[in-house]
Amino acid sequence: MTSREHLSVTPATSDAGRTRAAVLSRRSVIAGLAGSVAVVAAGRPAWAVDAHRPGSLRGPALRVDDKRIVEAIRPGRALRDLEVLSEGIGPRIGGTRSEYDAAQYIAGQLESQRLAVRLEPFTVADKFLAQIDDPDGQLPGDICWQAGASPDAAHGVSASGQAIDVGPADSPAWPADPAVVAGAIVLADDAVNTTDPVARVNQRAAFVADAQARGAAAVILLPADLAYPRRASAASLRLVPTTGTSAPPPTPVAAIPVLGVAQVQKRLLREDLAVRRLRLQVSTTAHRGLTSHNVIAERPGSSRTPAPLVYISGHYDSVIGAPGANDDGSGTVLTLELARVFRSLGQIPATVRFALWGSEEQGLIGSRHHVAQLAPPERDRIRGVFQNDMVGTSWEPATRYWLLSFSGEANPATDAVAAAATRLGYAPQISPVTQRGASDHQSFQEAGIAAANFSWRGESTPALLEPPYHSPEDTIAKNISIDRLTVSMELIGSAAYDLASRR
């Protein structure tokens, strides 16, 4: 799910730096990634077809088609896909090689179901990424240590040294001995003593210039803590005031790496540094001239041409530093598993499109590109879009399954899920149709197409998201409930099949 604040990065103008010949073949990507993670048995759900569902108040009243769908769902297959995406590949930043490898894996899985698959390319902004390594093995290894790199600092370089913490960047406590700073990796709280964004960037740049003049090897800027349950994400922090679209200066402002880490990374760095010396190695990379992709697969309908269209979708990219297990690896693997399930169900009237959007986290770029390419007659054929964004969190308070409409009004997609929830026995867990955008359903609804986003969130409001959201802790171990993911697959599978089967 995209946040309302997006990274300030530079628009790409070319696809330089990557050619098709340099990219692994789809089969080799699939084989390599599948071999790099543990294989999970493709078992059945933990509850019987006709049993009470997790959290339901009564047993289901399933139709024949519902039973066929529920029986065909294999949570273990979805979990295996999620291991490949979030652990084998990791953060999938729009337009980078990691996102492309994920697209190839997804396309291969869809092709294995004998679906016609295409990749829709579109250009996206440059990305500036960093990696933090711990040569002595002191830092926890169960979270991601990718970070953002400043667009205005050194790229394509590595630096190593002892970490030192100087406190607030706008009033640093430099060591009395200058030799302590020389060659060090300097940690500092990012400037926060102003609400003026230009002043904040200028304060940040002044601190980096001071650190560089004192001989620091690199700077790691630490974010302010957000109010629970939110946690700050890693970011590519600017050293030059910008509107968010201007290019970095031709010559970097800083000649050393400058990193922006996530809140949980800040906590772990400081906890370790408080009790012992900490040696770090950091590296930065500029990714320019980027192309992102949507992955689209179709299961043709039996109706006379042109058949109606039903979409089952999610986004497969993630934010900097986040493995994206729940956001939105969960929606991605739901889509892949339902593509397998639908193959076993025989012909239905509507064509079903299984769509995985690229670069959602940068502002719904992939889905907006897709909608813009749809001719009016094709738009008119769409019965409903079932967008699945964050459908598997294990966060205990996320007990409500939200039906989210950008307009706030019900439509065929929300109606179908509400009806499926009643049949499956999940109705008490379902929210009323609620106004909210910030995912790919918005792209369709802005064009007048029936769509909705479906997501597990806190009971009181859809703004109540789990603490691992957009963080290095968005992992299978820390943020995935196989039960909630299974409930989501049952609801969307039954609802989408019902809508696609109508004549």
C-alpha cells in the first residue's frame, strides 16, 4: 500500500544500464529463487471446508462453487511464493533489478498455469539505495538492512569504520578528539527542529558538510520516531531543497555516502552501540534510467467476444528497506494462488485478468499506466476489480477485513465480497464499505470503473496499520498470518468467481 507521502526522486528519461540480454531468463530466475528458500508443503487450510472459519460466529452456508474454490486453495503454495518474493528476492523497489526479478518469477508462475502473460513496461524515477553490513556479526540478522541513499551524495562507493553517535544533527555532540571522527561512520538524528521543509534540508546539508570536513567516512541519518503503531521508513534524503521533481545537482553536494535508515534500524544500531563498539560497512548505488512492469495474465471467458472482464490484483513492489511480505507480497501470492485455483474450475462467462502492478509504492504508477491504456470499450467490459493490498498481517489488533472504496460507495466488487463473507461465515469480521484510496483500486475508480481494495487492518479505522508496515520487519516471521491469508483467498476467490460467472 502506498503512503500519502512519496520519496523525492529524479524522473528517469531512459532505460540505460539494463538490456534484455543482461537479464536472467525467466526459467533461470524461477529455478534459482525457488532453490534459495525452504519449500513449504502445499497443504490444505487448517480447517475443514464446512467448518467454522477463524473468528466466525457461525458455520458456513457454502454453495457448490464456493466449496470447489475452498477445497482447491493451498496455503502452502502461497507461502512458498511469498518466501521467494520476500526472502529470496527481498525488497522490490520499483524499476530496479529486484523488482524485475520478481516480475519474472510471477510471470513464470502464471505461465505454468497455461495463461497468456504479458509484461507492460513504463518508465519510473531513478532510485538511490544503500546497504548496511556488519562485518563482526553483532547486529540482528532477522531484519533487512537495506536503507536509502541520498541522491545528492556519493554513489557507487563503499565505506567502513567505527560507528559513533553524535545525537541531533542540528546540535551535534562531536567528540573532543578529532581522531575519533576521522574515518568513522557518523550516526545522527535527522534535523527535526523546524517544520519548514527547506530549512530542514538546509540543516541536514550543513551537518553532512561538517561531518565530511571532520573526516567522516559516511553519515547515517536517523529518523524521528512516529506515534505507535506507525514506524518511520528508510528514505533517500535530499541535501538540496527541491519540489520533489527536480534532478540532483550534476556534482554531488557530499563526497561521502549519506544514508537514511528506518526507525527499527535506528533502534537496533543505537542499542548495540550503547553497550559495545560497532564496526559498520556501508555501500550506496544509484539506479538510473529505470523501467518498471505490470504483469498481466488472462483466463479467457466463454462468453462471445468481447467477454466481460473481472480483475484479481495486487502490487508486487515494496518500499526501500522493506521485504514486503504483507505489503504487498500477500496480495501478490493471493493472486497467484487464485490463478491456480481458477484453472481447475472449468469455463466461466467472464475473462479473468490476474494483474500484479509495479511501482504502486511510488504513487500507483503501474495501475495508472494500465488504466490509461484501456480503450473505452474495454473499460466498459470491466465488471469489477478486486485489489488485494496487505491481506495477511499477523498483527493481533488487525481483526477487521476492510472493504475500501475510493468513492466510499458500494459497487459490484464490494457487494460480491460482502455476499461471499455471509456465505463463508465471515460476515462479523467484514467492515462496511469505507472511503479510502492509497492503493491500485483508486486508479480504476478515478476512471469510473468498479473497484475496491480489501485488507486486514485495525478494528476502528482502516488507517490503523500494523507496526511492521513499510519497515524492515515486514517479514513472514514477523508479519504474516497464514490463517488471515487463507481467509482472504477464500473471500476473494468466491467473490470473484461469483461475479465472473454471471451471465
